[in-house]
Amino acid sequence: MKKSLALILALVFVVAMFAGCSSTDTNTNDPSTTNPGNSGNTATPDVGEDEDSPYHMAYGKFEFNEDGYTDAPYSYELPLSTTDEIFTYWTTCWTPQYIPDGGLKELETLANIEELTGVHIEYEAVSSESRSQNFSVLLAADDLRDIMDQANYFYTGEPRSMIDDGWFINFYDYREYMPNYLYELWARNDIDVLKYGRLDDTTWPTMYGMLVDPAPGSGYMLRQDIMDDLNLGAAADVKTFDQWHDVLTAFKNNGVQWPLAIYQTLELTAGYSFSGYNTAALVSPYGMPAAKVIDGEVQYTLTTEDDKDLATMISTWYAEGLIDPNYASYADNTQMSNPITTGELGCVIFTPSEVASWESTSTDPDTKWMPTPRIKKTENQILQYGQKKSNFHIGSACVSATCENIPLVCTWLDWKWSPEGAEIDNWGIEGLIYNVDENGEKQLSDFVLNNPNGLGTAWVMVLYTNDGLRQPCLNMHKKMYAYPGGEIFLQMFDTWEVKDYGGEYDFPTGVSYTDEQNEELKLYSSDIVTYISENYFAFIDGSKPLSDWDSYVANLYSLGLDKCLAVVQEAYEAYIA
């Protein structure tokens, strides 16, 4: 659910574009092109690379640790290949109007990567709006591309059938070509990272992108300029719900029409908005509520006493006119651009990379947005849920089982995680994307900061360097702020980070389900999700009294909530074991 919502929220920012593809020309005479198939998740086959090989792969050149990972990054000899093989790459582009006439491969960074690695890629950039439909067509035609960004989101069958039915490779079978990916998984020293997205220890259908510097990516921000005018102090000092309520009330009394913005999903990231209630107020129409664990017992958020207490507080604020009643039309900030820029809203969820653009387009030239910490019930409260920093972003990829040189494709993907490859993948071309200052530090160029086409900094970077919204990259996301004055935005991440986090209620992200368990959940989840989506907000806007909360929960149980909880409890206990 969390992944699906994150993808959907990311897609609202993008526009349509044309698609193109190329055939694959492979060298079938070299043993490196052998496809081991899906033979029981066994060890990677020996490709027999020798001194005359046209490839420089990692196979046989590094050691696994006792747990099957690697203890150090691996540096590749370049080029990775001297053959004429061409691989197809199915992806999207959020700003298609700026793609060169010759396609994505003509972008300077991608062209440089091809020249360095010797691996030839034909990119097929499908419009973001049509990706799901296009994926279904390719799947039905048995015509998948060699590399497919976020295929795991668009594949609607059981996750295990991605491998068992021969659609995609099992990355576990090719781990001896991916030492850097294994290293990053191991280096985080977190069992949740090792289990993330796995069907089991030896079944890995997807390669997931990770963050170099994990940090909470968004949170509520207040109009600091208004707070200054009203002598309300600093946004960073608003730490409790009572303090937050006082600021919002002062905003309301001084001309801010709707002090607080909420969204059609209430919050945008589970647990970030109303942290002191130790729950996820994410009302998603696309999946079950987030789970949490208290004293070993799994609970679904949006159904507990904590959720009732939170709904009571928000409904009170709504009745006081502190919340924009148009929340149902706001999937994200792009749909509330007018109230943001005209000063109708005083507290909005932002990412740091958004702030400069919203401030510059505001009708009030003094507009200044600054973050609040995660709001608590009391200043000394220890938060127990939803604040663990994620090591992953939403980018990912699967590799087609029909790709004719899977070892080379896995090698190419892994090179982009190597120390040298990640640097190029993240920073692009010196002189175009960045310059080096007198201290030897990379600084974003004028082309990025004041793009001649009018692209914002973030969109220039995801076009010309790697893109954590779609790719399975090792993303240095804080590079977005490498410019004079950017440190103020880096401090925003620090404001949202909970230094004394307890995390006792967190449900492990590495919990996985058997096919039978998934089938059981599917029997009930659709009706439960629909019922929550149709009823939860009724408590907020007052159309359903809070006295009906127990009836609301009872109806969820009649729809099968107890059976879903039993499945999740079983999977959780298996994970703990």
C-alpha cells in the first residue's frame, strides 16, 4: 500500500510523452550470454570469463561474507563490454518536452555512461499516464523490455509469479554480478533492509533503489513571515499540538483563510503529519491501512483508540475553521497552488526542494516557509511509530527473463552502484551539471539553478542525472541543495528527524507473505479499503458523529478485518522467528 500510494503521488507531477523502442542485437556466441533460467534459485552459473573476454564483470573477483553479502564496495574495470549488444530499457520521463530529438540516450550523462561502460541502451520513454496500460500490452504480447523501471508496481499477478511464470529474473540467481548492490544492503546493518521487497531469502524479483543519506523527506511547514509579523516565534519551536493549535488560531484571526492544509488522503506519508498519536493517518483508496505492533500484537491504523483520538482533534479543528474544506480535491500541492501562493493557507506539507519555487511564485514577496518538528502531545513524549528513516526511495526495476545477456545487464546496473559509477550517475557532467569550488566541493551549475528552459532545480536533476522517482539507483538526494544558501534546506531534514525516537510500534518493512496469505488478504481488503475511504473523513467533517466510532470499527470487522489481522499477525511472527 505504501509503495503504491507513493508512486501515485509522484505521478501527478508529470506530463505525457511519446514512446519509442529498439530491437536487441546480442552476441550469442559468448558464454556470458547464457541464461540460467529460474532453476530453483541456485547459485549463479560460471560464465567462464578469461583474458580474451569482451567483458569486465565482477563474477569470481570478490568474496561473499558468511551471510552471503559483501563487506566492501567493488570497483569495475572499464569498459564493462566491448560488444555491440543493445539492451532495451522501458521507463518514463516527467519532462518529455526536453528530451533531445534522438531520445534519452543523447542526454549528456547517459551518453557519457554509455561511452564509459560500453553498454548500449535504447530507452523507451512511455508517458507516465499510460505506463500501466502499456505494461499490460507488453505483458500480454510477451514482449517485455530488457530492463523495466518499476515493473513490480504495474504487475498485477502474484509477486512470485513474476519469476515462476518466466517474466522476470530472480536477482538472487545473479548476485555474483552485483557486489555493490549487496554491499549497500549489508552496510545499512538493518534486518529490515535485507528483507525489504523479498519474497523470501532466495527470491528477489525486484532491484530497489536506495538513499545514500536516509532522511525524512517531507513534513509540515508554517508561514514563518506571518509568525514573525504576529510575534509567534519560530516554526521550529512549535513542538506540541497545543502550540500548533495556538499558531493556527492566530493565523485564522489575522486573515489566513484556511490555516492548515490536509489532503484527500489526510496525510501524504504514513506517520509524518500527526506523529504524537503514534499512528498513520494515511487514508489510501489503494491499499489497506498501515500496520503497527504493540506488545507483539498487530493492529491496523485508522481503527484504534489512537486513531479515534486523532480524528476527534482534527474534527474539532475543522469545526473551528482551521482546515481547508477543499481537502478532497488535493492529492498534492500542485492542486492547491492558488491558495498556497495567495496566502490562503498557512501550514502545508512540503519537501525541501519545493520551497524555493513556492516562495518565488507567491504573491507576497516576503513569503517564507519553515518546517515544524514532528508534533507531539507533550514536548518530552517519546514517539514510537512512523519515524524510522527509510533507506529506500520509490525507484526500482525488474529485468526480463528473455534478456539475452542477463549477466551484463546486472553488471551495468551494479556499476551504477559502485563508488565511481554512483558519482557519475548522481552528478552527471562537470561543467554542465556541477562545478568544483575552491574547497574541492561539487556545486550545482547555473544551468541547473537557473535553467534556460525554466525547469526547476529538482526537475533538471532528475532529467540529467539519476531519478529516485523511477530508477533503481543509489541516490544522493541531498545533492539537490549543493549551492550557496542550500544549507537552509538541508537543515529542514534535520528539523524533521526525531533524535530520541523509540520506534517500538513500527511494523517491519521486511515482512513478506506467502501466495496463500496474499490470496486471503485479497478476499477482504477491497471492501475494507472502500469502507474506510467512504467513512473515515465523515468523522473529520462532522457528517458522522464520533459516537459512531465503535460502530465503524465493528463494521470493519464484519467485512473481514479480523481475518486480515490474523494473516498479518502470522506473517509478522514468521518474520520475527
